[in-house]
Amino acid sequence: MYFVAIGDDDRMFLEEAEGIVSECLAADGLVRGMDFEIECYSEADKLAAALENGKNRCQLLLLDVEFGGVSGLNVAASLRETDAVFRLIYITSYRDYVFESFDTQPLHYLLKPVDKDKLAALIREDYRRRYMDARVHLMAGSRHISIEYRDIYAVEAAQHRVIFHLRNSMEEWSGTLRTLAQDLPGWCFCRCHNSYIINFSHVTELVRYQAKMDNGTVVPISKRFYKPAIEQYMEFLKN
């Protein structure tokens, strides 16, 4: 589900921004509660606590720079220090902080009164390019499988099927690892064995012929793939 959080101490603007988000996504045929969700926060500490406790929930954060006497820049900077992965759009009445905001890696810095068409376009672009496409789409007979990249820890070929080892479950597919490897982004996925692909986003350590994952599992790395896997992992860490 595409999750949008909005933080602003102006309750009227919170309602306005919530309406813009809901309207533009619904116009694309998405259903609130099924395809997307929106949560609004008028207090900075409650927003920070919610995003810190649910690090993988939020895809997009709309945030005021001056947030009830608290700096929105500081809130965003603190969240960036966690492993939360979200895109950020500042919406504010203050032009002066635009250059300071760069350190928190925002997608955009919008001034109030907000251009509704501009904000809607940014939300649609984020959903389509950064969320909807940030997943692998597969067909299993008549069933369509859609799996977020970040939920994949490893992919294993076993007994003429492919097994996705996911965050909280497993998923099977009747294709081949070779075919799948062409569809997964090479910046974070690595073929480390004839029978395994790993997601570097969940690797805590590469040791000789093993990848240790952040859920405690260990995935084998074959001698053939060891050197290119190490090189690819180094590039991943740089970026």
C-alpha cells in the first residue's frame, strides 16, 4: 500500500493537503484503504514517533518547515538517520530554508499557498515511478504476483521453481532464476550462486562464500560468483 504522511500545524492546510493527495490518487483509479492511505499529524513529535515505529510504512512525507515551534528540517534529518526510506516534499510559507533543506534530500520545496496542480503532479510521479515500479511483476498461471523489492531478502531456485524469501512469508513462481535476474535491478540484487539471488539492502556482512542477512539467515555464495559479488556489493555501499 502507498502510504502518505502529512505534517503541518495548520489544521486547515492538513485537510487541504489530504484532499489533494486523495483526489489525485483516486483519479488514477486507486482506492483509499486498499491501494493507498493518508495520515495527518499536527504535532511534530507524534509524526516522528509514528514514522520511527513504522520505518517501512511511509513512502511519501509532506512536511512543513516550521512545525508548531519545531523545525521540520530537524524532524526530517532525525528520520533520515534511521533506516526509514521515504521521499520528502516540503510545503511551507518560508522561502528562506530552501538551501538548508538540501541536506535532507527532498524531492521538492513548495511554497504556500500551494499550487494544487503542481503538488498533484509530484504525487502522481512519485507513485508511478518510485512506488508502483519499485516491485517485480510476475504471472503464476492466471495469478498476478507483485512483490516490492524491499520485501525480498533472497530468491532461491529449487526443484524447478523459484522461491522468494520475503520479509514475513515466502512466494513461489514457476519461472527460472536466469529470467528473473533480468527483471531485477542490478544496483541492489546480485546473483551470488547458481541457485540464489540476494538483495544487498538486507545484507549485513559478506564473508567468504556467505552473505549474512539482517533477518539472521545466511545465503551461500559460490566460488564462481564470489569475486563479482564482492565488487558489486562495494558499489552498492558507495551509492
